[in-house]
Amino acid sequence: MSEKDQFPSSPGDDGNSESWLIENSPQIKAKIETECDETGLSDRISQLPDALIIQILSRLSITDVFRTTILSKHWQYFWTSIDNLVYDNEEFSRSDSSMVHKFISLTDNVLPLLSNSSIKKCSLNFVFKHENDVSYFLVIDKWLEFAVNKKVEGLCLNISYDIDAIEHDQPYSLPEVLCSSSSILKLKCQNCRILDDCILNWTSMKSLTLEGLLIRDEHIKQIMSNCPQLESFNLFGFCGLKLIDHYHPIGDWYSFEGDCCFEVVAPYVEHLTISGDFDYTEIELKDLSSLDHAKLCLCSDEFDSMDEDILIDLLVSIRCANELILSSCLSRLVISIWMMDLELNFSLSLLECRWLTISSYISKVSFPMLDKLLRSTPNLENLMIFPGIEDHSIFQDAEEYTEALELYDLLSFEENIFKVSLQNLKNVKVMPFCSGTRTSDATELDQFLKFLLEHAINLEKMVIVPKHKGCNSCSINSSQLMKCLLLFPRTSISAVISLGPITQNVFDTL
């Protein structure tokens, strides 16, 4: 059976998909001819090497690529040599169903005419419209089968719905031909499901990202056993999972986000990211003996819903990481631990990290947090502090900590931390808080940074970075802080204080 036979006209196709495309395309040809006539310039794009033109076309959506056939005879067949497929019906999904049918028909007619024997990348962004009980699942199956038969190496599958497909038990299921592809190196899949009886066997897979997915423990086991080349594994917004057991020595990156209850066993993983809303979620990290980089960016609408014992266990489990990034939720946990310590003599296990990034608004409440956290990082060389949006309410509102703060000895903080615990500290980067309702956190931040200048004997750099460009509040805060610090004596003769460039807050994207 020929490829053309595999792509019969789709339902609703009246045979005019090509004319519809041209009618709905921009007047590219007329525009080019008009501009050339008015300016006297030649068509420079057509003078580019054919191979370069094909590379450019390979980055366009399949509908836009086909539209170039009307430019001239020279352009008539370039599109047949593209090695990237980009499907995107998002524009047409906002139209009536007839437009969607014509998009599907056009794609069905175009695919068999592609001459390349292989496809490097395939990107499919498809919005399912549930109208009159029409399903497009078989259409997607057909397009994915075509890509797999063309030995596709990179696949990005983004399925979305005009209704809640998960709620209505109608998510798109990955076809078996895709789940056993030996050519795929990189797969990113969103808002789909893997059937219970499906066997995952991606022997060449190096990077796998699954988002909004219904997935089972058995599938995770298959990924770990049948993907020997896997190096990067990311999970977002998943459900149905209880165990991640990862023992093959090549993979070095884990990242997941979602509402779930599971444990992780990954002795060869070097990079770990846990982020997102984990209300009422249990996470247990078993074996992370090779961990080098850990990022815990948890958030919660209701802090009490996050079990403190679970969060404490998370910190203990990642203590071997060389680089550690903690969100304000973890910072608040440390404050709670400090309050427990007043009565129970409870303390954090020593962390081995040399690079620590935390989200913390510097205030009276945050001093005990910094005290407890920095006591636990005796090897620390690099410290970065970024305020998050939620940090202001957490660290500025001291009412719930009033009684404990009265017992806190600031002098002990200075003596025990800066004279003993931070002798290895070399680099500090701080972003002052910026708010339309509060000009500066200068008092507490000044005090904290002066402690550093006075006692960090090996300090080399202290950089103040503003958050916003052209912001009057950021400018005032940073300049006043710089002026104050430059006049303050430093213990380290090599310490340099500088104003850094506008910097992206690493916690803003969470």
C-alpha cells in the first residue's frame, strides 16, 4: 500500500482544501511583487541556496510551508523536502468544525508528498473540539504513525481540549506504534494517557518529558528498564504514580511536579527538581547518593496541609547535593524547625552544599531561619537570596512568631554563624525586595549584609542585583544599600562590593 493510499480524504473534505488554504493565506505573492516594483529590489530570498531555504521552511507550520507554493515555480516543490513537521490547529480550533476538517484534509493530502526519508523533529499542537461526538483520535494516530515510519527523532505532542477531557474520561491515548519507536531520542508529551496494557519500549530515548499524564507504576518500571539511554526524565502534573525506581547509571536528571503520593529510588541521578503545588502530598526520597544539584520549589495554598515531617525528610534526603535551591515554603519550614528547637532541641542535619539559593525576604522573622539554615551548611561558598512574591507576607508578618522572637538572641546569631559557620563563604548575591507599597527592606538587609562583611574572612564578592529595569523603587533600594555597604569596614581585604545587572529572579517562574 502506498503512502498516498494510507491518507484518504478526511470526513468533511470537499476536495477544496488547497484552494481554501490559498484563499485564507496572506497575499504573499502580491506583496512581494509590489514591494519589488516600488523599490526596484530583487527577490533576495529566492537567491538563497536551496538547502538554506528548506531549513527555513522546516521551521514553519505545515500549512504555512504549503502556502509558499504560490510564490513562484521556483518555490513550488521546496516544501516536499522539509525534515521537520509542525502541525498547529490552534488557530483553526477557534473556528467552526468545517475549518478544522479542512485543516485535517490539507494535512492528510500533504504528508504523502513529502520526499525526505527521515524526519528530525515533529511538533503537534492540536486542540480537540468535542462537537457532535466527532473524534479526531484516529487522525492524530495516523499522523504520528507517519512520523514514526519516517524515523522521527524528536517529538513534541501537545494535546489540549475545549472541555475537561480528564473529567470526561476522554484523554487521547498514545498509539502503540509510538510507544515502541526505536528512533525517538526526545519526547515531550502533554495531556495524554498511556493505556494500561501498553508496553513502553524506547530503546534510543535520551530525554523524556511527560505532563498532564495518566501513568502507572508499571509504565515507570518499563521506562527505567526499556530506555537504557535515558538521560533526562521530567514529570509534571501527573497522577496514578506511586514509585519511581531508577537504577540505570546513564540518567542524571529528574524533574517532577504535581499532586501525588510516591517515592523515588534513583542512586545515579545527579539533578533533581521537585516543584509546584504539593498540598496533601507525600514524597519519599530513598536513594540519591549521586545527587549533585537539588531544587525544591514547593508551594502550597495551605501551608498546614504540607506535612512538616515530610518536608524535613526531603531536606535530609538531599543533604549530599553540592548545589541547593529552596523556595520560601522550605524557608518557612526552617523557621518552624527553629521554633521546635526552642523546646525540643531539634536541628537540621548538616547539608554538604557549597552553593545555596533561597527565597527569603530579609526581616526579623527570617534571621532565625538564616541562623538555622546557615548553621547547617558549613561548606557553603556561594549564597544567593531572592525574594519571592509570597515571601513578603511570610517573613514580614511576625505576629505568629512574636513569643519565639523575644527569646531569640541576635548577638548569638552573629557570633555563632559568622564567626564559626561561614568561614568558607566567598560569593554573595542579593536582590532587594521591590514593592509599590514598601520602599525597602533596608534595615534588616543592611544588618545581615554588614554581618557578612564583618565576619566572612574569605569573602570575595558581594553583588546587589535589582529586579526591574527602569523601576524607581529598585533603583532607590539598590543605590541606598550600595552606599551604606561601601562605607562599612570589611574583614576580607579582597572583598569587592558591586551593583550587578538586572537579574531574573529564579523563583518568579514557579
